[in-house]
Amino acid sequence: MSARFFFHPDTAKYDFGPRHPLRPERYGRTFQLLECHGFWADRAQDPARLATRQELETVHDPAYIDAVIEASQTGKAASDYGLGYHGDNPPFIGMHHAASAYCGATLAAADAVVEGAQTAVNIGGGLHHAQRALASGFCIYNDPALAVRRLQSRFARVAYIDIDLHHGDGVQALFYDDPTVMTLSIHESGRWLYPGTGFVSERGEGTGVGTSLNLPMAPCTPDDIWQEALFQFGLPAVERFKPDAIVLQMGCDPHHLDPLGHLSLTAQGWLEAVRRVRDWRLPTVALGGGGYNMSTVPRMWAAAMALLDGVELPDETPTDCPLRDEIPTLFDHAPFDLSPAQIAVAKEHWLKVRDELRSLGLP
């Protein structure tokens, strides 16, 4: 199998400032690590374009886009639209252009899948929190939702799978009443973490009831519990939905070293989810997402991008790689401590969630 890769260079200009946790350097470091492994020797990233106003309006309110454009030109706050100096989304000059860049790359990937590619990747995408008329959680425009919309032009049923630390609330909200789109999100529970949503009870509305599925996890959840939830309940539910195409959001902030969350995954435990989705061999748009540790993000994304292209990268970083001192291996080998009490709390929480799922007739 082979994948196509898209990235707009101006995605690197999507920068809320040096003190903000979302750092654009993570893209360059990911590409550099892949270069060290020789991945780009016989591959190239396809050119991407900017998303158009018309395309953005397929998921966002025109007045909201106007507010983003104005804030992008002036740097002034638009608090009614989530663009404030003291929140997650401080306005910056050029914001609309940079956000249109990551959206354009995602749309280019979706176009490739619509035109027949099996897998297309934009690691610069995956900004899943933006609402129809509200910036949220570092996200100005919701490119995963744009990908779903574009796939709907060809495919009757689309599934959105989100393995980020945080609930994919923006995508869920935009398709909450659409029976042709299933959203699956596994994340740290909103009981403990932003955005405070993503509970089992959120199942959709109207004709879309039953097409939203959430797997909220407790802090300190390790690989085995997370995988049990996803592999025994989440992915089987997607299979029963019988999607014709997939949008996969690959936020790597569930890692135990990520500074913004409390889950306890390893790189290899997380990567197994990417492998399971890849092995369905369905038309797939794969996107990046969260991830705030500059040593874990590049290795997890590099491994995922290669895996989607049918390549298993060697674990050890080549000795001549400039990143080797920071990233000696792709996978986790050093032990990290979870107390029996922490594991017990994570397990107890999961068993309660499992009972809720079973009360809904799952699996």
C-alpha cells in the first residue's frame, strides 16, 4: 500500500506566540526525523493550496469567518467568537491565512481520496475543536469537518475516528444530527479535562441518534485499558456502521509525557490504533492533532506516517541524525511509574464506562 502526503508550508505560520503550548516546530521536527530514516528518499509531499472562503463556509458561519479575517488583519480580539487575548486562541496577524493553509492541505488530501487514493495524510491538520461560529482549543477552523464534508461528495457513509487526548467536540457537534456520519472519540474524560464534554450519553440527535460514540477515559489510563475500550467497543461500533471512508485524527497527546493531559499511553500503544484503522484498507484521510512534547510528537507522527504508507521504521534513530540525542528511539523503553492506586482508579472508571456502553447494546 502507499499513501500520499500533503502539507502547506504556511501551516508553520499558525503560531499563537512563543509562550503558547501549540508549537509549529513540531511539523519540521517530524519531517526531519523522517528524513533521518530515509523516508523521503523516494517520496515527496504533494503541493497544497489555501482553503477558499466557499469551502470554509461548508462548516463555518460567514459572520465568524468575517470576524477571523478582521482579527487576522488587526490583531484585535473578537471575544464573542472565542478570539481573546487571555484565552486559548489569541488573535495574531495572518491568522486567517495560516488557518486556511492547514485547511487547504486537508482538503487536498480529501480530494485525493475522493479521486481514488486509498490514504492521504496532512499531519498539519486535525484541529478538531473549532465550532461553527467559535474558535476553541487552539483551533480556528475545523479541518477534520471540512474533510468529512468533502468525502461526502463521493461516499455515502463517513466515519470520523479521533484518538486525541481531548474530545473531538467540534466535529461531533457539526455532524450530531447527520445519520450518514459517525463520530468516535476516545479521550480523557471531560470530568477532568477540557473541553468538558465527550460522555457516553452524547449519542447524537434527531435522525443522527446513535451515530456519536464517546469513550471517556480516566487520568493515568495505560495502554491496555485504552486499547480494550477502543478495540473491543469503539472500532467494532465503527465496523457495524459500515463506513465507505474514514477521517482519522491522530492527536498524540495521550502519551504519558505530554504536558497537557493525564493519560499514560506509550508511543507503541497509541500506534496500534493507527495500525488497526489502516488495516481496514478503507479510503482514509489521516490528520495530525494535539501533541505538546517536542520529543514525543515527532516520533509518534513519524511512525504513524510511515505505517500509513506500509513502512515499519526501525526503532533506533540513525546515529548521524541531529535529533538523536533528544529522540534516540521511536518507541518507549524507559519505565514510568503508575501506582497500583492510579491503575485501580483508571480501571474502576473504565468498568463504569463499559457498563454504560453495554446498557446501550454495545458491543
